[in-house]
Amino acid sequence: AQSVTQLGSHVSVSEGALVLLRCNYSSSVPPYLFWYVQYPNQGLQLLLKYTSAATLVKGINGFEAEFKKSETSFHLTKPSAHMSDAAEYFCAVTQSYNTDKLIFGTGTRLQVFP
Amino acid sequence: EPEVTQTPSHQVTQMGQEVILRCVPISNHLYFYWYRQILGQKVEFLVSFYNNEISEKSEIFDDQFSVERPDGSNFTLKIRSTKLEDSAMYFCATGRGAYEQYFGPGTRLTVT
């Protein structure tokens, strides 16, 4: 079975600081991995995805994530946080075949302080 | 930019009543999904739908749930007899391909 673990339910950074949101996955088959962002009272917006091409994936709003098979990780980073990045971030995994259902992590709430 | 839309944004219903949640997919999307998020819990997969039939469903998606595309555009989730534990945010997602899901803003269902 597949699963995703997001370390840290809350992360706080100062504006301009590095953002690092952690995601580790478990999968017995090659995974596809995703990061979604949810702003207050809105739906889930796809930030970026890894589908077995380049291991370093660039997404919207300056975010990127690196797939590291040896560490079973897919951490999300942004060099410089902006106030507008404050939101909840979800990591999700699916298999590369047989299914496309997304298995989500519990989410990490990012706070950005001025 | 095209978006997935969902109606209503909030639905309050009494236990035992039927509810229908509606989703308008992005035009030319062929894959459709429903997920739900109970307050304070993970987003959970309910069902996927492709080529006018269910392609996969979770254990949650029992006989009380059904999905359809009645007019070729809207994608609906029906709960026949709601229970208190059905209270959740229900998200519709659609995609051109199987591995790119775009989510709607959700319908908050409250069962009293």
C-alpha cells in the first residue's frame, strides 16, 4: 500500500527565508508524486508533480521539489518566502500504473511572518 | 484560466435525506474524481470515473453513494441516505489525463 508522511503539521518562517516542507512516501511500485496548496476557503491547487521525468521539478509560484528515491522523499522548497505563500500544503502519491487515485498526507500549514 | 466549479458551496441536510453534489468539469477533461475531507482529517479518495463508468472506488464508496454525468457536462455525487459521519468537505477533481487532477473549491456538507 502507498502512503505519504508529512513531517511537521505547522511550519513558520520569516518573509524572505527559505521554505522547506517535508514529504516522505512509501510505495512498492514506482510512484508519481504531487504537491498541492490550499488557500483559505479554496480548493486544492496543483503546485507541481513528479511523473518519472526529471527528478528536480519546478512548479508555480517559485516552488520546486526534488524526488530522491534513495531517501523516499519529495520535499518542497522555495528560496524566499512571501506573505502570500501562507497556506496549507499537501503532498500526495499515486502509482505509475493501475490506479490514479491520490493518497494524501495530513498537510502542513505554512505561516509567514513579516 | 478554466476552473472546476462545484455547487452548492455549502449544503445542510438532515440525516436520512438524499443529497446531490454537482461539479462542472473543465471543458475537454475526460477523467473525473470525488474526494472528501472530514474536518481535521486527510483528504480521502472516493471514486474515479472515466468513459462513463466507475474506474475505481474506495471502501468508503458503498451502496449509498453513486456518481453520474447525466447530461455529458455536469458530474454528480449522490448520497442516498445521509449519515452524520458523511459530514465533510467534498472535492471534485477533473483531468485531461490520469495524472493531472484539478480540484474544485469543494462543497461543505453538514448532516444534522
